Amino acid sequence: MTSLFKLTERVVVVTGATGALAGSAADYLAAEGARVVYLGRSQAKLDAALARCRLRTPTAQCLGLVADVLDQPALELAKDRVQEKWGRIDALINGAGGNMPGATISPGKLFEDLDFQSFQQMVDLNLHGTVLPSLVFVPAMVTGGRGQLVLNNMPFGRFGDAEELHGAIHYLLADSSKFVTGTILPIDGGFVATSGV
């Protein structure tokens, strides 16, 4: 049973790994034997994060790389460095993000007090800062066989087509489903039913 949860030598990229939440996740994965790539914007913060990780887990296999999640060339360079070092990428955790002063309306303030520039920076970080790393790292994960693992466990032996969602969407929007609630309707070629998930 423990082999089902084994993370040894899985290569995991964690963005925002110098922060509290993503940093905690990165440290945990390293302690579990994964090869963890700490991505952050500051070399000093990366050095501190790696020191913390190695203090907790002296045998940790961790790599710190400077890359802003909004800087595609830096992300591409980081991807290349990871593949040079470990030959593959198994997973990406998009942990970079957060809020900033002025991007929200605090008590006693009005909507027009919102600082739009701060709001836009927050949206860029939280939305684009997730999409861009995914665009850079996911192709490497797919060529590494993560997609094939899913196909191996799918009775239909293929990924679904977009139009195969239409029937379920129609059913859920029409009166034919008016007494249906709190249920999950998997449209997955039998994956959930047969893969042990």
C-alpha cells in the first residue's frame, strides 16, 4: 500500500516556493523523497528556503532557481535547467500568488477607493502567474508520460472529445435533471470507475 504514495525521485516544480504555503509544500515533498525545484524571484530568499529544507531533511534533493512566474524566458530557462539535472518533470505546483495593499477594498473604504494598478498586478500574478508556468512546464510533463499513465487506466483507451461534454451539459441545464443535486457525473471514458480513484 505504501508504494501507492511513494514520491521518491518524482521531480516536482513549485512556484512561489519562497513563500509560506508553497514553501511548506515544497519542504514536505522534499522530506518525502521527491526531487523538488524551488522557484522564486529572489536568490536570497531561495537560499534561505533551501537551507531550511536541508536543515529539516539533510538528504533532500532540492534545486533553487530564480524565475518570475510572469517572465516566460526565465521560466523556459528554469525548465531547461531542471531537465538537464534530472531528465524529466513529473509535476507542477502553482504556488505563487497572493494579494497586495490597494488591490482590495478594506473596511471603511468605497469601491472607488480601489487602486486599479494594484488590482491589475494582483490579477497578473494570480492568473497569468499560474497560466504561464503551466504553458512552459506541462508539455515537458506530457512528453514524460504522465498523460500515458492516464490512458493506460482508461477503458476507452483515448482522451475525450470536447463535444462529448455536450449531452451531460444539456441534461444538467434542462428540466430533465430538475431533481438531480449533489451528485457527480463523470464524463471520463470509465476512468474513475476502473482506475481505483
